[in-house]
Amino acid sequence: MEEMEQRGGGAPVTDPRGVLRQGRAFLDFFWDIAKPEQEVRLAATENLLRHLREGKKDDELKYTLKRLVDGLGATREAARPGFSLALAQVLQAFEEIPLCSILEQIKEKHNLEKVKKKLVRNAAFGNFFGVMALFQSGRLVKDRKALLESIQLLQQLTNHQTHLRDLPRKTLIDITSEVPETVFEEVLFDILQGDLSSAFTSPENLHLLLVGMQKFPGVLKPKKLKKLFGSPTVVNKENISRLVELLKSAAKSEKEDKKLPSVVFDLLQVALKEGAFELFWNEVVENGLLKEKSGPVSYMCYRLLGSALPLLSMEQLQLVLKGKVMLHYGEHVVATQSPQGFKFAAEMEGYIDTFLSGCDDPERQLAVMMGFSTLTNQGKPVLLSSSRVVRHLQAGALQKYICWLKDMFLRPDLDCCLDFSSNRRKQNRENADIAQQKTARLRKWIIHRLVNITESATRKEESLVMDIARFCFFHAFFVAKKKNSQIAEASVLPSEPLNERDHMDIENYFFGLLQTLNTLPVLGDTAEAAALREKHVHGVTADGKLWIFLLAEYANKLLSSEHVKAVKPFTKEQRDIWERTLQSVKNLQKKENKSDSAKVGAFQQLLLSMAIHLFKNQSETVDVLSDLLNCTERAFSKEAKKKKKTDNSEPGWVEVMVEILLSLLAQPSLLLRRISKSVFVWICPNLTKRGLQLILDVFDPNQEQNEESAVVVMEESNKKTKSAQDTDEEGSEDSSDEDNTDSGDEENEEVDENFRSQLMKVLQAGNTLVYKSDEELDDEAMMALDKNISALFAEQQKRIQAKKDEKDRMRKEKILRRDFKAKVLDLIDVFLVKQAENPLVFDIIEPLLQLIEQCMSSDSDKQELDFLQKTANIFKNSLCRNKQYCKRVAPLQEDVHALVQKLVQKACKHTDSAVALYYFSASLYLLKVLKGNTSSTLPPPEPEKQSDSRTKQACQLLNPGCLNVKRVAVIYQQALTQFLSKRNSPLTCSMFHDLFKRFPV
């Protein structure tokens, strides 16, 4: 024992110089432990332990303990926890060191009674971190003497609240919660009895009591509690007021931590254990804490609500979810929608997510989901309709939740909702149709919630997804005349009929659902479904049918039914085109085989998407569908496959398909644009030069004034520029003076002469240019003159306004054209990536370069810069840096060489180096293509002779592929000469450095 005490550091280090003589490596450990970087401290602690274990020297261990104890009271705040952790690790590694000797050493070094006044703070922290080190070593609860002395020391440290705040109390509670019940009863109860008796004087003492009651129920029995503070329970009517004040204090003391105080959660658990939860929730929380109108207390109540969910029974959940805390929380969410406000909604969603993921009871899951779904602001639930918490719902709970949502949609029960109004709504009570407005808001949320479930829920089945899709489709486009059991969606009639706005909202959400279905992985646990998922097949059911085809069949059933009617009834022409489309799709399904499956699937997707759009926009969709059907027949007809085309005047099916896809890209429907892009992927291998040219014509400035591009602009102008027009109209009055001044400056020379001459005529007609006195014009003549002058000025103002409107219209058309070009640019990107080996790639190079050049020379607004960045990225990444390139260039090598020469010459003639760089890079790409192709007259190089760089260069000379080295050398030699001789050459050193690096020959 004496040997252990001596080794433990009770005696001073007799030869510190002996330790110091061993070099800096050992001492550097302590310097690193004191550094602020946590990674450095942890590494130093680990290295120190390794050194002590390997060295096994008593003097080093004694010196280590002395240095670590001294460092506990370091002036630097970052150093204290570092020394505390290191001391804990050393005590854990060397169990022969007695804890009592270390505790005595800590008390002696950081003596609070002897230390100078200015060092009291350091000494207090030294004692605190010393006890923390003993506790973290894991040995304190096993050593009763050291445990007792540590608890007493922590009790003394509570008097230094100025420096340590509530840290000693929290540590005391942590230590108490770790000790066995026998140790608590035999060792700690007596010294903690004073703290337990004064449990209602501070949140820390109350927390200590609550921890003791939960950890040591055999010790702190009701009889003993009555002896301690006069009552056998904590949560009772006599203690309500004291508990409320303590919890308020706890909330305000931990407001910066943004978490639920531990004492509050422990009090909730004790209330449940004592069977007093209803009393606690009603009196302490709702009638006590909520009346304190302060942020920290309110947030504590919200966090208590979220934390309590996993602990409550069904009856208790109903009490909580319909109570004042929920209502208060809903008002908070609506009131803090501004960007500056603290938003608690995300944190509450986290609580719901935690509860649902850990709860195995479907009924309790359903109760919580319904509770938060019925917390409404003027009919609209506060819970986000896009919330992903539904992914944790059990299959049974999910099914019941969906049924409940559908029933609430058809028969809105506003009485079951916990509804509230914002302050703005309360001031607008005169709205007579407030109930109808609530119903509309609730229905809109429900539809979005249903649509989102198809994407968020993980335990969804095909039947469930189809059920939601049919429900949304039916109420978007159909109305039931009377109940019909054969159609599930018509079996229950809405208690409040849907109006036009309701149908429009559901219609928009339905097309979002359609996009989700088209990208949905295959559902189910069958082997067939797993096989399709491995192939990354999307948008089909487990038996291979397209989701959208199933919806089309359902739509056809509704159209044939006498019990329902369409919101927008079909004409005979529209019904014929609908039936013709379905028949065409069925014919395609019969023709489907392995080689044409992708092509057939793409055509089916496009045909069915346009057919569904027939319910939304009938007049425009009919023409597109007609062209698409003709295109489909042409693409899959046997005659088109057998005979070669001899008449180039009639466009082929690919050209017609490209025209249709371009028209769809101009539509405001995101779904149609995405489908257009996916269909284009499948027709890329069949794309012809004429088809590609149709795409490139979009970027040709000479083609912008034709009829087709005008249609593109007008299709979206009403929807996309409406807000812009409103903004312009609102701001026109404010900026009228400035606008008039600007327009006047521009039009002075033109307008003044015409206007001046007209004004002169009016004045001459009134005889006012001849000098006469005012009496010579009677009142009637003056009135007539004023009327003529005002009419003249009004006409002039109309002309000015018309010119301004025309200028504004042209600006908006420019924005729409640029937006459309950006969408078409995606098709170019797809083609370059998917068909990099297609010779048609060469036809894209110059249009892309011209597009970049146009963007650089035009206005530098944000949309233009974004478009330029997108074009440049496609040019660099999808074209120049693509590892795949055309391998069939031999028949085209003369044209490609001519293109190289043309590009280099343009780079030399350009005035802008940035644009010249793109032309030069394009020429290098063509060199790579020519070099990578094998010439028909030369044998391919042998791979084994390409081991070193010299051999590679020799192979390049012997086998240059299709590259005409002499011709290309002359081209670049001329460019280099111009670069070296012309001062303002657009070429740069980096261009030629890149050339020589890639092609050293």
C-alpha cells in the first residue's frame, strides 16, 4: 500500500531534472494537451498514455500526475478540459493509483481558502475539473471514500456560483445517477439529505430529487419523501405553484441551449409514475407555464410536448393533442413564417419523426398523425403537406391515415379540427364565406398530402399508390352525378361540391403526382420486382405495365360511364383522338420486343402523357396528338423499315418527333418538359441531320422572327410574365416622371417636329398666335381651344405609351426566348453525352461556338450570364472533355480538316481572347478525333511497343490515324507566327502549351 501511495504522487518529485533531461518529446505532450484544438489534445493524451505504458518509469508517472493536477486550474479555458481528460485517462490506465491521494493533491494545489482573491476563479475550476477527472475515470463510484469526499467538494463548490454557475450541481446529479442503490443509501443519502429536503428551492435540487426517485425507488419511498419535504408525492395540488416557478426558472437558465431542460423531462416521468399526468399537464403546463408569455417558456412547452409523445397512452395523447399547448404551437408557427423569426416547426417535425420511427403501435401512430393534421389555421393544417414523417408509418396506420384523409376531403369535418385564426384573419371577420374558404384550404392541403405520400412513404404498395392516383385524377377531371358502387371514387359524394378553383388545384397536384409515378422505382417484394429494380427500370408496376397506362385505362372507364361526367366534356373530335391514342398504345404494346422495347416505351410515354393532357388543355393538345399519332405510325410502319427514302421533301418520323418535342418544351408543364427530354434520349440513335438542324435552328438569330418561334413566346407569355406585367403596372406611376424623361430624350428629334407642327395648327385655328389682348377671345373660344390642346396632348401621350409597351413586350419576349433556348440546350447536352460517337456531333460545334460568341457580345444580365455559363459548360464538359468520340471519321476526314482550319482561322481573327480560346479548344478536340481514328492504309500500332514516351511519339509519327500531320502543322504554324509577330493577337501562350502538351509530335 505504501509503495502504491508513493507511486501515486503523494510524495514530491525528488529529481525533476532527471525527467527533464530526457528531451523535449516527453514535455511536448503537456504543451499539446493545453492547446485549443481538440484533435491535438486527444492525440497528445493518447501519445502520453502510450509513452507511460511503454516506459514504466515511476518518476515520469509522478511528474505526469503533478503536471496534470497543476493544469486543472490553468488560466486558459481550453486547457482545463484537456488536462482533466488526460488525468482521467491516466487514472483509468493505472488503477493502482489511489483516487484519494489524487483528490488530496487537487485540494492542496487548488485550495480555495488559501488562494489569492484574483486566483479564486482558477482554483474553483481546478477543483471542479479534478472531480470531473475522477468521475470520468470510471473508478469513482467504486471508491466510497473518494466518492464521499468528491460529493462534499462539489457541495462546497456550489457556493462559487459566480464562476461555476450550475456546473457543480449538474455534475453531482450525474455522479448520483451512476452509483448503485446500496451506495446511495449507505454513503450519499446522509450528505445529500439537506439538498433533497430543499428540493423546491431550486431547479437543481428538484432535479436531484427526481433523479433519486427514478434511480433509487427503494430508498426514496413515499414515507421518506414525506419526512423530507412534507408530502409523499411531488406532483400534487399543493406543489403546483412551486413547480411552475421552478420550471420557469429552468427554462430561462437554459434558453441558449435550445433543448428541453432535464429537470422538466424527469418531472414528466415522475408525474406519469405517480399517476398525476393529467394534473401536471393541465395545471402546471397549460394553466401555469403557458400564461408566462416569454419565448424560452413557450419553447420549453413545445419541446415537452414533442418529448412526451413516446411516453403517453392513447388517452393521454388525445389530451395533449387537443390541448392549449398544441394551439399555442400552431399560432407560433403561423406567426413566425417571416425569415427573421425563430422557426420551431422543423424541430417539432423531428420529435414526430422520432416518435413514429420508434413506435410499434399503429393506433398511436395514427393518433399522432391525425392530431397534427387537424391543427389548422383557417382550415389549413400547420403540419407541412410535404412532411416526410409518414415514411415511418406502419402499413396498417398508413392505410387508415389515407382513408381518413380521403374521407376528410369528401366530408370535411371542421369541428374535429383544432382551428385558430391569425391576427390578420381575426380582423377580417366580415368574410361571409369563411366556412367555404376553410374547406377549400383543407382540401388543397389533403390533396398535396396524398400526392406526397406516394413519394415519401416507404411501406407503400402498388394498390395504395394506384388508389391515391385514381382519387386525385377523378376529382381533378370528373364529377359524380350520383353514387355508384362500381366506381370507388364515386361511391361517396362530396358534402360540399368542388368548385372550379378546387378542380384546378387538384389538377396541378395530379400532374406532379404523374411525374412521381413516371420516376417511381418498381414496388413490391417479388423476384420480378427486384429484377426490374436492378435494371433501374422506373415508371412501371411489377408486371411491367406503365403507371400512366393504368391511369389512361381508368380514364377511359370513366368516360364510358353514365354515372360520372367530365369537368371539361370532350367533343366528338377529342373523343375520337382519345380512342385513337389508346388503340395506338395497345398496338405498340403488341409490337414490343427486346430490340425496340426502349423505343416503344418512349413513344407510349409520350402518347399517354399527351392523352392525359387532353383533360387539361383540349384545344391545343388535339393538334399535337394528331401529329404525334401520325409520327408514331410512320416510325413503326413496316414500309418505313423496308424501303429507303427517295423523296427528301417529306419529313421523316424523327423530324416530326423533334418538332413535337420542341413544342412540348415550350409548354409551362414541367412534366411534359421532363418527358420530352427522356423521349429524346431514346430517339437520339435515330436522329437525322434534318432533325438535328431543327434543334440548331432554335439558336439561329435569323430564325427568331419566324412563325414557330412566335408561338413559343406566346405560349408561356400569359403565365410566366403575368407577375412581371403586374409589377411594371404598379411601378409605372412611381417612375412615370423618370420614364417620360428618358423616353423624351430618345424621341425628341422625331416627336418634337410632328408634335410642334400639330400644336401650331391648333393654335392658329384658335387665332392665339396673333398678338391680341385676352378680352378678344370669348369663353366659348377658349374652351374649344383648351379641348383641342388637351386632345392633342392625350394623343401624344398614347403614342409615347404605345412605344413603351412595345419596348416592354420585346424585352419580355427576349426573356422567354432565352428561357426556351436554355431548355433546348438540354437536348444538345443529351445528344453529346449519349451519342458522342455520332458524326452529327461535328455539326454542333460551330452553332455552339456562335452561341457563346453571341452571349459574350450581348447584354450581361443575370439570365444571359447563366445561359452563357450553361452553354460553356456543355461545350467544355460534354464535348471537348468527353472520353468518347466519333470512330467513323475516315469518310469525313477532308471535311474535318477543313473545319480545323476554319476554327483556327476564326480564333486568329477574333478580337476577344476569351472567345478565341473556345474556337482553339474546338480545333484541339477535332485533332483528338482525327488522331484517335485508325487510317485504312496504315496498320494499328502494337500496344507492347508503347511502353515509354519516345516509343509513343514514334508511334504517333508512324500511325497518326486520320490526321494529316503536314496539313495541320501548317495551320498551327501560321497561327503561331501570328501570335509571335502580332502585338494584339487574341491567341495566348496557354493555347499553344495545351497543343504541344496533348500532341507533342
